[in-house]
Amino acid sequence: MAIGIFFLIFCILMIIGLPVAVVFGGMTFLPSLMDPGFSYTIEAAIRSMVNGMDSFTLLAVPMFMLSGIIMARGGISEKLFNFFAYYVGNKTAGLPCAAILTCMFYAAISGSSPATVSAVGAMTIPFLVGLGYDKVFVTAIVTVAGGLGVIIPPSISYIVFSSITNASPSALFIGGIIPGILIGFCLMICAYIYCKKHGEDKEKLKATYGELHRKGFGLVFKESFFALLIPIIILGSIYGGIASPTEAAAISVIYALGISLLVYKTIKLKDLGPLIVEGVRTYVLILLIFGMVMDNIPNIMVLTPILMPVATSIGLHPVHFGIMLTANLAIGMVTPPMGINLYVANSMTGIPVLKIARTAIPFLISFFIALLFISFILIQGFIMKACVFIMET
């Protein structure tokens, strides 16, 4: 009876529109208020909240978010796109594939799916539309490819999963590389099929590719060199045992600031205050408001303790389970009614959420096919070997 009343109150509070953080916080104290003899007191609940946030591992989450925002405002995504477009811009679906590659590379910088959609989409969507591509089509590409932000390391989702299960974050990072590449490859095949079927404006593409090639490889590589180093520095410091994921997140912020201020000179000192405020606002918005309903972070927090015993009972390695869980939830970030990537794309383009979702269906099917390989065929052995290697070293 008490459980029924508890969930009834929970549903009523959610329906009347109270902030989700207030609802969850209030429900934590409700059992003690309903029954003074309840063993889990209000003081214990407050202590658990404080202890839950007092995590060195979780400090990496806001740091990677801030790093991603600095890189977006510093124009790093544009330099990455030009680098990939230099190689594939003259091929069928070359520039849409370059957008997917940029999402993959940016995912190895930000660790966040919404940040990847925002940073890459803000530059690539207007550019591709100007070359004659359908606006909804390119928006759908970036929206789905942005989901790689939580799969390709360093992923915020892996860090949260690690903090809950004590699984090795380094093993999760290593295990996430091949799944991320496989999903990106499947998305590029889907983009190729679309462009082959609907055609492209070859004249505009030829002119754009020619302009890029007139710069020459040397200049394009020089402009993108420091941007290309970012994931090498972040992941290399983690895999090499030089830094923990949290320390690597701090390094990424310092490096992003350094190259944006001193090398590319796209950010000025007066911009730092607004950037930090934006980083804090994004962290609070995603994790406390949208996150409780939409994002994969609270889903990982809620589902992992429930599903982890089931996974281990059937012989599934915790790292393999973490990657499968994250990849499944990444699909949810692009499906209505709560897919946060859809809302990020909608805010940038003004295209209705359902219209983006309908156009994204072929890409989601490609994503799901890759997920089947990850779950049942490809990744199990690789993750096991990676974990054994990490334990031995």
C-alpha cells in the first residue's frame, strides 16, 4: 500500500510540472516523512547525496563539457571538417561523410552527444545546405552522428558507468573505439545510398573542392594540426597511464584554451567569462533538468544497478555491458519524444522535431545494425583482450 501511494505521489508531481530535480529530491525524503520509524532517515539521504557527488571520477563530466564548448567557439570543428573534406570532398556523398567524420573526431574531444551536434552542426549544416543538399537531410545526419559523442572515447557516459560499477574507465575507452568507428562507417554507407539516389549538385561541389585543394595539403594540414592533436593528447595521456580521465579532462580544457587564445586566436580573454558561464549552464541544464527525463546519464544511473546483476549472471563482461548500454541509449537520444539531440538540432535549424526524426529513420536503422554487430558478433573478444591487457599493465 505504501509503495502504491509513493508512486502515485511521484506521478502527480511529475504531471503538474514540478522541476524534475525537486521531484526526485523530495521523493528521497518522503518515506521518512510518511513513517518516522523508517530506517533510512532524512539525514542519511542528505549524506548519500553529498557522498554521491563527492566523486573524483565525475569531475571529468563538467570539464569535458567546458572543453567541448571552448573548442566549438574556437572554430575547431570547422578546421576538422576542412581536413576531412580535403580527402573525400570530390566523392559521392563526400561532404556528408566529412560531416560524419567530423562528428566522430569531435566525439573524441567533447565526450558529449548534444555538444557534438551543436558544435559540428552549427558549421556543417549551413555549409552543406549552401551546396544544394536538403536541409532536413543534413540535419538528420548530424543529429544521428552526434550520438557518437557518448560512444567514442572519452565518453562522459563511460565515466558515469565506471563510477557506478567500478569498471575500468580506460578499458571502457579502449572498448568504445571499434564500436564508434563501425557505427560511423554504417552511417556513411547510408549517406552514400541517399546521395546516389537523390543526386548532388556536382558543379557546386567541384567548385568547393577545387577551392579547398588550391590551398594545398600543407596549408590545410597546418590549419588543422593542433585540432587533430587534441584526441591524441587526451586519449594518449589516459592510455599511457600519464593521467586519469578526470586529469585528462582538465588537460583538454587547458589545451583548448591555449590553442584558441594563442594559435587560432579565435577566442579573446574577455570571452572566457561567458564561456565558463555557458559551460556551467549546459552542465546543469543537461544533467539536472533535461537529463532526468531525456539524457542517457540518468538512465545509466538508474538502469545500471538493475541490469548489471543480470548481465554478469549470463557471463557478460561489465565493460562490454557498459558499451552496449551506452550505444542503446545513444539511439534513444535521437528518437522522440525525449531525444535531446533532436531538440538541439531543432534549436539550430528551426526544423520540427518530428520531421528531423522521420528523415533520421534510415540512419537510425544503420545505427541499429551496427549495434547488433557490437552486441553479438564483433566486440566481445576485443573487449576481453583489452581488459586483460589493461589488468596486466
